[in-house]
Amino acid sequence: MSQFEEVGLSLIIENLKEGIVLIDKNLKVVFINYEAQSILGYSEKQIKKISIESLFDKEIYNEILSIYNEPKTKLINDIEIKNIFENSTFLSIYINPIIDYSQKKEHVDYILIQLSDLEGISLLSKKSKLDDEEKIMSQLFHGLAHEIKNPLSGIKGAAQLINQIKSNNKEINDCCSIIEKEASRLSSLVDTFKLLQPSNEADYEIVDINELITSSVSVCLKGSGKKDIQVGFDSITESSNVYGFKELLKIVFMNIIKNACEAIDIKGSIKIKVKHLKDYKINNKNFIVTEISDDGLGIEKESINNLFKPFFSTKKKGQGIGLFLSQKIVNKIGGFIEAESSENKTSFKIYLPDASQ
């Protein structure tokens, strides 16, 4: 193999979105790529000093040993792995024998262990799907905003003109006022949809997520009336900067925190946690994840998948615009939002591009 081929192969292996660990017949690690180091929480130097038995749990270790007696690929699906820092990751693990066929009897020289990060694959799949939806929705609403705005201006102007004409007919005057008011409301709604139009990444600004959350919580609590709501905010002390648009992101956090406040009947708590997601990259970017959870009324399982659809709402008087708009704003700057709910907890996770890298 030429030097060029060796360098190319090395680059491919190191940039795989999959952990690769190669062990020899003495159960010693002879190679580990960067992704596997990230998943397991050890450097290459550290891993080569410890045993495979210490590196993996008993189930995985026994499967590795069994390869020598029965040389065929083994799969351990959806298993929890804890790294050196006690952080959990769910993986699919392939254990592959590398056999020397030059001898009369099959002989396992090496074992190749592949670690597939299910969370990372899931994030990439969600992000790809949302990117496709974002392109379609942006084009749709850009066209609709233009087509709706012009006739609305005409309707509102005509209503104002009629209203200026002195009339003793109260019913006509009332109808004109309603037309004018509703035309203004629809015009404002169309302006909101303009926020979904595509933007240039060069226009993004750096936004301090800790600062944004603090101000959003303050406003939402003041508007929650006499409810007894306790808010716990687990911020990050290192850089908490994300890329985006401050005013648009404020809409996102205000929507979700306000929803959490409204989900609480009389007394309850909201927990907000911010953390760096460095284990997985999308489009070469790390993410900062903000989780906002409450112990309010919860959301029915059937409704979770529809939360971010336009005009869908779980509230009696809800318009179904807030979460839809929030998702599209976050999509616009390269992130996404996901939600889950159980009997005692509703949680929203907001993934935003990390500006500290």
C-alpha cells in the first residue's frame, strides 16, 4: 500500500461517525479511532493500558470471548454504555472476527468492534428530515405571505374609508370596525410567517443562551398570575453562546417557557438545564442543548407528534402557531426542537449550533 493510500485510509477511519476498536488475540487494543475515544471517554494512550474486561461490561466482554470459539459476527443492540465520566450512551455494537485463512484451521487474529451511537444517528436523521421540511415550508409561506398581504391591505383600506363616512347605521359601522380589526390581525399573522423566510448564515449573531433564558423566565413568571411556580436553572459556566437571531430566539424561549407555566395548575416547578453536546456533530457543528421541563398537566401521547404542526393546539383557545413557529425559527438557524411527555413530566429540548467551537 502506498503512502498516499495509507493516509487516505487513516483519514476515512478517523472521520467515521462510528467508533472503531481493534483488538488482537491477546485482547489488547491495537487501534482505536477518535469517535470510539469520544464514546468511551478514554484517550488512545489510556485505553492501551487497560484491559478489555475493564473497558466493557460483562455481557460485551463475554461476547468478545465467544468469538474465538465461534468465529462469526455478533450484534448487541441498544445497550447502555457508561464512559469514564459516568455519562450514558446507547449503542449498537458489532463484534467482528478477522480470520486468518492461510492456516488449515480458521484462526481469529483480530477482533473488530464497531460502536454505533444511536443518539447521534437519531439526531442526524431528525435534522435531515427537518431540513427537507424547512425548505418546503419556507417556500410555501413566502409565497402565501406575498399573495395574502396585498388583498388584506385593500380590504383594510376599504373598511377604513367606509368608516370615515358618517352613517347613522350602527350595524354598518360595527361591521367596518370588525373588518378593519380582523384585517390587521391577519396582516400581523402574515408578518410573523415572514420570519420563516430563508436567511444567510453570514447574518447570524452570537446570542448568550443563559442571558436569554434568564430574561424569558422573568417575563413569563410575571405573567403567570398567582400561581406558585418554582424555576430551577442549571446553566453552564463555560461559553453559552449560540448562533442565531436574538429576537427570534426570544420568541422560541418565551413560547416554550410560557407553555410550561400554563401547564401548571396552581403549584409546580419548571426545570431548565443547558449543556454542551460534544459527542456528536451535524454539518461539522457541535450543539448546545436546552431542556425545559415542567411537572404540569402533561401532553397526551397521541398529541406529541402533532405539536409542531401548524394550527394544531392542545389548548381550548390555542391557535397552534407558537410551537410551529418556534420549530421553524430553530430549523432556520440549523437546529431543531423535540418534545416528550409522561404522566409527571413534559420536556422540550432545543438544539442550537454552538458558537464556542
